[in-house]
Amino acid sequence: MSESPIKHGFNPGDTAPNFSLWNTEEKKIELDILTKNFPCVVLVFFPFAFKNTPPKILRSIRDNHEQLEKFHTKIVGISVDTLWALRKYREEEKIPFELLSDFNKNVIQLYDVSIDMYSLFGMKGVSYDALFIIGSGNKRIIEYRKVIQSAADKFDFEKVRLMCKRFAIEAGVHIQLPLEAKASPFPSPILNIDGDVWKSDTPLERPISNQKRKAKVEKKK
């Protein structure tokens, strides 16, 4: 695959441009509304549907989506395909999150992930394999950006998972607690996220390990 290098683009700390696109159910989806309803939003850009193999980032997020969604993360995929092509692609590839059609290529240009020339077939104006994490709230701040520019580039899903976890904690997201967590000595409510127990009134505090939690209980006895 022949790709032009990215000359500029949005980076962490920049404001994410708002947009609205059609999903495969013919419903208009707006980024601004998503960021007001979820701790963070993950945008997964990919070149187009029905490649021989799914793009690296799209495949990784698809296979691990539950690890993000348990933190109330909203995931959307974006390509320049029609919404009807994406509907079929979503069914065949068993993609569990929404796919949005950027048929007019406005959003991939807004986010500066448009490839000038893709492959030997001379395809112009498709997207890089890319991912953005957008923080919640009115400011729509880009918290993380990853663009795959060559086959050798690696994608670190664990970094994405940990960032989504942190945003859930900062937002005070309440996740169903196991029975043993409800007996915690800490004041209710508490958060139990991915095996770590956090006091929701101090969401930025470091997680309390099970061993330390037991030690605190023994000390009180």
C-alpha cells in the first residue's frame, strides 16, 4: 500500500470537530451528542468495507469491544462507503458497534486522515486506518490519536482500554458490583471497575488492591 505521510493533523489537546453522519439504520448520529452522553467516544476510521482482511484497528476494536463498553465507552466506525454497503459489511464481519457513512468525505478531511492515493488501484480520498479517543463534555477534547501509516505500525489496544477505564472513573460511572464488593468497608457508593475498587467521591485516587483492602478491614477489627 502506498500512502502519503501526514503533514499535520489533530493531536491530543485539540478540539475534535463536530460532525453528523448517517448510520446503517438510516439515523443521523452527531458527535456532540455522543460526547454529552458517554464518558468517552472512540472513533475508528477505516479505508472501506470488504477488504480482503479487516483493517488492523477495526479488527482489534471489534474483537475486544466488550472490554471498552463495560466502561460505558461509545464506539463508532467511519468509512467513505455508503450506509447500505456498511450495513452488509457490519453483518458479515459481525461488527457489534455502529458504522457511519462519510460518503462525501467531509469528516475524513476534517480529521486529516484522508489518504491521497491508496494502493496500486489509484483510489483517492479514502481514510487511513486510524483511531481517536474524544473526551466527554462540551469541549470535545481529543485525548488520544493513532494513525496506521504502514503495515509495520503497531496498534496498542491496552493503551486504549486503560484510557477508557480512566475516563469512566473520572466520570463516576457506576458499574454493577459483585456481592463481595458490596460488603466493602468504604462508604457507598463505590465503583468496581475491571477488578479495581474505587471510592466514587475521590475518582482520581489510585485503585485499592484486594490485599490492601483486606488489611484495612483487619486493622479496623
